Amino acid sequence: MLHGLEGQENQERWRVRGEVRTLRQVRLRTLLGTLGIVVIADLVDLIANLIFAPWQIVRSAIQTTLISGPLAGYVIYTHARANLRLYEMKTYLALLSTTDPLTGLLNRRAFFDRARAVAESRQPHMLVLVDVDRFKTVNDRFGHPAGDAVIQRVSRLMQAHFHANAPLARIGGEEFSAMLLTGTLDEVRASADAFCTAVATEPFEAAGGVFQVTVSVGMAPFAPDRTADEVYALADVQLYRAKQDGGNRVVWEGRQVAPIRVASIQQAC
């Protein structure tokens, strides 16, 4: 639709020439004119085919090479680029829906999806829950940026001390989790003890000075008769026991599950 003085001037020009009255007529005439040109071009091409058949072959080859080829290539390139951008966007959105933005670990929803899959697999796994001791004190004394730095450093220490293929997650606040495919309890306990010690001896820096933090760890094994929620609840009980006993320690639930043989044990880091 035409607007303002320019549109009025154009419509007046069309009226003076006696060609059109409305914009619809302009569009209609443009369409009819284009169709007329196409029809005339086809007729000319048909006559040329009848008279100059050899030249038509050469002309078609030139047209295909110089016009159709680049045009088809451009269309294919544009389509491929659009599909690539769509794939990248879908991948990015999928990553956002399953990843904790601060640590890059799995988020809570993705963790429980993995935990349910592990429970259904009936393979021997150990669920490890980690919680930073007295984390609120860190935020209150050194500020939330220092607290974020602690969360990030703890996540990196988890990645360094637990199995590379173990799904690691930040499931909320200062609480983390890991699911370890294990053959023996001693292996899991050794990894948890080493992680616990590494955090306790790691220096953290903030504007208010250098400080240290500790973590509490609670563990429970998956079993054929347990759901993921039940295993999580059991590990959470052990985590609560570790924190009640002063933190900076590893506690696990005692129940025999082949090939993991466990007893009710508590080990300080």
C-alpha cells in the first residue's frame, strides 16, 4: 500500500497517463506483463529451436553451465546453511535444558533422568552426593562471586577425582552428585576420600583473603529392588549424617548388593 505524498504523486501520475486507477491495477498489469513476456520468450525460443537446432543445443549447454549450475549451487548452499543453523540452535537449546550454566555439569532434571536409566539397567552403580559445608558462611563473608568460584572449583575437583565416564551433576545450590559404575566399594570410597581431601586442602581466594572449604559426602548403592528416588533418599540420609557429624567426611549406607559388599562404615577425610 502506498502512503503519504509520494504515493499520492504516483497515483496522480498514473491517472494522467490514463493507464491505471488503483494499486491493484498496477499489480495486475505487472503480472500480466510478466506473463506476456514469458509467453513471447517461449514462442521465440520455440521458433529458434525449429530453425537453429544445433545452436539451441549449444545455447542450452551454456545456459545450464552459466546459470542453472551456480543457481542450483547457491540454493543448495543456502538450504544447507539454514539446516546447519537450525541444528546448532536445537543442540544449544538441548544443552541449556540439561546443563548447569555455572559449572557445565548436568542439571537436576538431567541427573534424575540418568539416575532412572541407571536404576532400570540393574548394573552396579554407587550414587554419591556432595554438599559444601557451611557454604552460606562463604557467601556472607566473601560475597556471592566467591561462592560461585567455590562451586566451580569443587565441580572441577569432582571431574578430576571421579571416573571420567561418571555422570556428574549440580542438583541444586551447593549440592552435587555423581553416579559411578563400580566393581568394589573400596574403589568408590578411595575416590570419594581423595576428593574430600583435595577440597579441604585447596586454597580459595577472595577479596577478603584466602580461605578453605570442606565437603560432606553421602553414598548409597543402586539395587534391583530400588528406584532412583529411593537410592537418592538413602544417599541423602548418609549425607545428612556426614554433616551432622561435623562435615568433611564420607558416609555410606550399609547393604550388601552384588558385586558391591558394604558394611555400615563412616570414614573421616
